[in-house]
Amino acid sequence: MTIKMLFTPNGPIAVSGDLSELKLTDSTGQPIDVSGERKIFLCRCGGSVTKPFCDGTHTAIGFQAAEAAVMSQG
């Protein structure tokens, strides 16, 4: 099954598919185990305390994804 990434509007990146094939590492190169997961949500706002995973902080801080911010500046 193909790994798919969906950039949700003003929210996290939803990653789904055969995550056993996903090689996810932290900033020091250490592997992050997502085996057994069917879907994960990666933080885009930078405010999550569970990085690289989303904890919903984007809603509390009013995060606007770059594509949304560029369009609203019109």
C-alpha cells in the first residue's frame, strides 16, 4: 500500500498507508518507531510538545499554513 501525505488546511500532515515502510528519524538521526500505526499526524506549526507528532496546538495558536497565509494577503 502506498504511503500518502495529506497537508490538512492549517493543520498537520496526515500520513497514511503501509507505515512499516516509512523511515522516520528525529533531528539527531534516531529512528522513530511508527510500526503498527495506520495513520500519523505530523506537526507543521512548530508548537507541538509531542514533535514530530501533532498534539492539536495549531488550533490554540491560530496557525496558518504558508499556502493559506499567502492567499489571504492578496
